[in-house]
Amino acid sequence: MPNQTPGDQYSFLADPEVQKTTTAFTTDLQERLNFKPPVCDVFNSPATSLENDPQYEFHIHPAAKEALPNIIDNPVQRIIGIDAPKGAVPRDYKKPRKIGIVFSGGPAPGGHNVIAGLFDAMKKANPKNRLFGFILGPDGILENDIMELDKEIIDAHRNLGGFTMIKTGRTKIDNKKKMTIARENCKKMNLDAIVVVGGDDSNTNAAVLAQEFFNDGIQVIGVPKTIDGDIQVKDINGKVLCAMSFGFHTAARAFARSISNLCTDSSSDVKYWHVCKVMGRVASHLGLEVALQVHPNLCMIGEEMADYIDTERIRKANAAGTIDYTAFGMTLRHLSRVICNGIVRRAEVGKNYGVIVIPEGILEFINEIQVFIIKLNTIIADYNQTHDTDFHSDFVTLDDKLDYLRRLARFSRENPSFMVWNTRDDDLFNDIPAFFQEGLLTERDSHGNFQFSQVDTEKVVLGLVKDYLKIRQDQGRYKIGIQPEWYQKTLKKEGLDPDYYGPVLFKNYHTKDAFLLAKDSLISMKTLNQELVREKVIGKNDDIPPAVQKVFQSTVPKFKTQVHFYGYDGRGNDPTWFDCTYTYNLGLTVFSLIANNATGQLAAIKNLEKDFAEWEPIGIPIAPLMHLEERNRKLALVLERTVVDIDSPAFKVVKALREKWLAAVPGPDEYRRPGPIRFSGSSVDSKPLILTLNNLDKNKFI
């Protein structure tokens, strides 16, 4: 073999076809970078101004009024166009500015277009305007890690997913020391304004910064971001100001596309139940949207479980003259039985497969689990505070933690005033499977909250489902239905008379049912033999004919599962047309608010649920949206999150279609194919399906 230099060894990489085939600059990428989102009509004006809109009212929490006095009275502001002749744009609007922008929290598709929209608007107002990005989230503010964002950088990220341009982080500027550092760094940079792109915690931080920087003349504007979809804003009269945070639609569509593929796979090899856990700890919006996009056989919505009332339990309690508190709110056991019933019903029509969608935070809506979480949160926080150490470092193994809980239970017997963890709690907790105990005892997050994302939610639910299915199977009430044609063919192939064996094997043999169901008594080869002998179909010492054995084995279900988690893949997806357009217009809105001297406002687009022509850029005051919530055992002002409204049209549609989607009848399944994510063309999704349904006349859904 001739000697080759390293350059010669890879000379084939210079081949044009190799380069064309392996380039990262794909056709789709080129098209995305060149896509120009449409803009709201108001932004076609030479300049914009703000108009107060007094029709919206908020319930202002006294704590918010005390903590945020300079921004608490901010009104909702509409952005309107100024039809000014060239050169007559107001001086304040076009004065040179230095603006900083920071991503805070997890990524969400569309963030880059917020930057692009802001950049384009500020350069249109004055080419001397400068935009700076804080690197790695709020840490960039505290460490003065900042980069100027120019056209080349921004053009390389237009319409692309992720927060890769300036990265993101989860640090909070939540004490005096950090606030002082942030103020000094922003003043050194001579920044006129800061834009905070984030979720509920981040926009809470934006409100605090706006208050703290008010006298320094540094404006702060928030932008609503979260794929969970739990930042939605209504006034006290239910008027919608912000129907959905950005990133939600793309994540839901990404999840739906993948789960749709599993529906196809499941109905192809007909042997797996795919259990799909989708992100959403506090609210089930993603689960609801995915259900509408895909039509899974079973979909669980956490908020529905919290409001569930077991009327049968109440009836029995009333008859006995007692009160059954467990009748309010769905129990974990009841949830498992709901899932089991769906699985059994599908099996009876030959469908021993399917797709289940559950939200990540489903356990948070189960009352019995909440009680344990509250108690354990208190125990862990008390231990950390009392011992000035970390509970999880001191008690590393599950046995160590359980031993500590047992000691608390013993202490409760000696000291009746100690009520946090008693003997009954300890006994109930020890009835829970070890893997779930471990899950409930995982480390809390930075707010002291239980981290549902660290618990194998699906494992908890499936463990109970499998136990209950085993009981049903032992009772002979979990069978796979058999097609009569296949049964006839199988026996005739061995020269056996199907009508001779049929009445012995099947409880509905002489009906016209599409699927034959084995008798409940036939739960094993042994019981089959006994039944055949008892009916004198075979002799006591005869073997069961192979064809009959084959038929019987086909009625015995095997519950096989594949578990999937959908979270990080969706939030890193390239945005849909909806999110590309939404976020670009949010960026334009941000600049209009800054150019018109607003601070403490949330940039938003009203009428997202309607056609694009009706979208209306606005500024929403953040301070009136705050309420007190327990964080790390302390009450703190935070932006209130929105959960699924079970009286909404979107939820009512899903509830009404559940039976159809279960498809526990002969015939094809009802799976929906949402198709790939598109950002242009005739088949783009103009908005989330939730928004489309919730925009319909609600009187139709009463």
C-alpha cells in the first residue's frame, strides 16, 4: 500500500458530491433562514406609540402592591401605528439605545425570532441602536458576560429552534447582593433596557428588576415563554389577553408527530402498548393538545382527576350514614382501573395494543400522593433548616431515609403534638412499592418543590395497572378476542370440527359477535383440559389437540409495554409557522414598548386564537398578575400559572371523543396523522388546536 499523507488519506472530502451530501447547510435550513414571517399591520407604520386600554381589570394582591409600587398601576397598553411622514418620527422613538436581552429557564422554539424581531425593529428606528445578549441566562447579567448581536449572528439563527445564539440558564436574581451586582453591571454598560425571555419565575424576576431599576431609568420588559403552555393571561372578567406562551405549539406538534408514529407502529405489530409521558408538571396543556393532534386510545388529563367525584362511593357512604373523603379526587388505584378497563375492552376485540398519553405531572393531581408530598416536603425542609445540612446527603440510601421516617413515627407516639409524620403515615408509606418510595423521597428543586420529572410516573401507574390486569386475568376477565374465521380455519386445517369444540371454548360461540371470547373459567392449560374432559370432548387421558391449544394460547393476553418521555426533544425543535410568526411579532412588540418608555410590561399578542389578521400587539402589566405562593416553605410573589380548564370547549371535545378514540370495537383505530412540522406552505398549522376549539361559541358546549 503506497504511503499517504494525512491530507491524501481524506482527499475524497474535497469531492463536490461528498461536500454536498454531508453539508450541515441543508435545503430546509436555507429555506428557514430565508423565511420572512408576516407582521401585524401596526408594524408597517413608520413608528408606533402606546394607547392605554382601561377595559381590563385585575385583582391586585396587597403584597404585590407593597413590593412593586412603581409598576403596580401599569395599564394594559395597545400598540398603535403613527402615520408620520418620513423624518417626522418622534425624537424619543428614534433616539439611540443600548438594549440587553437574556434567555431564562428552559429553551422554547421561537426564542431566536424574538431577538430577530427586536433587532429589526430597533435598526429600523435608528441604525445606531445596539443589541447585546447576556450569555447563559441571568448568570450573564451577574458576571457581565455579554456579546453584541449583529446582523450576521442574528441572520444565522432566524426561524431556528433552541436558544443557541446566547444560551440560557436558570439562575435567579433573587436577593439584594445579586440585585446590586446586576444594577452595577447594567449601568456600566449604559443599558437603556433589559428584555427577559422566560416563564413564570423569569417574568416574576422581570417585574422585580423593573421595580428595582425604575429610578435608574433602566426599562425591563418580559416575554412569555414556556412549552408547558401554563402562562396564559385573563383579566378578572375572563377577557383573554394572552392565550398561549410561545414554544407550546411547536413542542406539542413535535410530540404529536413522534407519538403518531408510535400509533402506526403499534397497529402494525399489534403487540405493544406505548405509554407516552409528555412534559407538563403543573398543567396538562401539552397532553390535551397532543390528544387532539393524535387521537390516542387513552389520554389522562391531570386537572380532570383533581375534580373527579366518585358518585358510587358517595352513594354507599350516604347509605351507611358516613362520609367517604376518598370519593373526592381520583385515587391512584382508580386511575389504574380506568386504564385497565380500556386495555381489557380493546383486547376483547383483538386489539392487544394501543397508545396511552399521560402528562408528566399526573401524580400531582392525585390527592393521596399530594398528602405524602406535603408531609415529606415539610420533613426534608425542617431537617435541612434544623441541622444546617442536606437531608439527601445525610441519608443516602432508601433504607436510611425509611429508618429516619420510622424514628419520626415513634417520636409521634411519645409526643402527640408532633403531627407531621405519625404511625399511620409510616404504615401507609411502607405499603407503597420501593421504587415509588424512592421517587417520593427524591431531592427537591431549588424552590423546595417535589420534582415530578425525576419520578418514573409511568412506572408508578403501570405497576398498578399490571397488578390489576393480573387479577383480571386470574379471574378469566382479560382475554383476547378471536376472529371466528381464523378459529374455523385453524381447526379445519387439523381436520377438527369447529362446531364441536366451539361451545366448550367460547362463551359467545352461538352469537353473531365479530370476536369470540373464551370462557372465564379457561385461565390455564390445566383448566382447559378439565373443561374439555368435563364436557366429554376428550378423554381423561387424552391430549388436547394442538389446534385447540393454539387457539387457547391466542386468547391469553401478554401485556407488553414500551415507555417514552417527550420533553427535551420538543423544546429543541425548529418552530412551527405559528411560533415563528408569533415570536417575531413579540420581538417587534418589545421594541415598541421600550421605544415608548414602558417598563414592567409583558410583551404579548392578543387574539392568538383568531386569524393572523386579527392579532393585536399589546403590553400587559406584570405586577397585577402576581400572587403569593409557597416556595421553599416561604410565601413568595410569583406569576400565577394557568391549568387546564375542564369546562373549556377543548377539554369537552376530548372528553366526548374518548370512547371513539379508544376504538374498543371491531374495525380500524381512530388515529390522526398530524404530519411533519412546517413553517410555510398551504399545510402549515396556523395555531394550536386548543386555541381553535376554545375560540368557538362556548354556548355550543353547555
